[in-house]
Amino acid sequence: MKNTILILWALLPITAFCQDTKLVKTTDKKKSITEEYHVLASDKATRQGAYVKYDITGAHILEKGFYKNGEKDSLWTDYQFPGTDVVTEGVFKMGKRIGMWTFYRNKDTVEQIYNFSEHKMLFYFKDNSRKYAVINGKDTADAQLTKPPMYIGGRNLINLLVNENLQYPDNAWQDKKEGTVLVALVVNQEGKAGKGWIKKGVNKALDEEALRVVNLLPDTWLPGMFNGIPVNTIYEIPVTFRLQ
């Protein structure tokens, strides 16, 4: 009898933390994606368990990970279409990136390796051919920097975050308007980004949406450096709207 009680007590933590879940599958035609994830049966707004994002055909994985109590948790991986090349990979805990993350320019080239727990850039890809507009008082001049302004996570993470928030405007969708809007912003000497502006537009609705999503980006920048001195630089972000 005593042994039986001990066995039942040992099982209590397991049964207490087992939660019933329900599979959800959604499709967003404007974003050309399909998502599959689980939610708590007792709270359909809380994601719990495995998550997979596919292209709209369901044939190619674009992102996969895991939710715990509605927050991203454990290993998450993003892929570039058609789902073969890794774009970002690392671990979330309670919805925040922790530890070392790797961000890729393409399948053969790492763009950044960043330790989110220690807030340290461990590696970044050096593109010595690129120049940036440097602001000095009222003057602006193109210069080759010793270290470029960088978004932590690189260009592909910017694209992922932009696409997560992007909503194709209904009127532009109906009128079959598409194209690439170029948004510019200033990354200052402290690594803070100002509000963006339209450098090259497509039409009013697409321009406004591009500006909205760029201004939603978390302000996690590193300043550009010229001869070891942080400088104010202009950084350009293309936002593409493409009809499928």
C-alpha cells in the first residue's frame, strides 16, 4: 500500500502538467503562407506545442519551432523559400532570444553570430565594397565605414520581422498593385534608429504600409563606425509587395 501511494505521488507532476491541445491550421493568401500549430483546449488564444509555417502550397517549410504557454520556446529555425536554406537558428526562452544565434546571408555565408545572453556580436560578415551615407551636422556624404550600421540579426531577420507584420492593403490587392518600397532611416551614434521615411515609393497605400512595418522593428541596432568613432548613418530597407 505504501509503495502504491509513492508511485501515484510520483505521477502527479506528469499528469498535472499534461494539457489538452487542439491542432489549428490557417492560410493567409495575401502572405502566401499556411500555419499549423496547437492551442490549449481550455484557452484557444494560447499556443502550446509544435509550430510549423509553410508556403501556401504546404510543400515547403518556412519556419518551425515550439510554443510554451503562448511564448516562443526552445529551438526555432527559419528557412528561405523553397525551404532548404537556413536563414536564422537559435533558442527562445519565454518569448525572448537567448544564447548564441546564427543568421545567414545565404546557405554558404554566415552574416552574423550574436550572443543574446551576453549582448555580444561574435561575428559579422564584412562587405568592404559597400558605402553608407554618413551625416555630419548638415552635411551628408557617402563613405566606406570600418564597421557598418547593423541590425542585430542582419538583413534576413529584418525581412522576417517585416513580413510577419506586413498586411497587404486591400485596395492595392484588388487593384493588383505591387512593387518594392524603399524606406530609409537614420541609425545614430548611440545605435538608435529614428523614424523612417519613403525614399522610393510605389503608391500611397503600399508606401504607408511599408513605413508602418519598418517603424515597428525592435530598436536593436549597432552604430556604424568610421576610424573607430561611431557616426550617424542612413540605412535603407526595401519592402516588397508581390502578388501571387
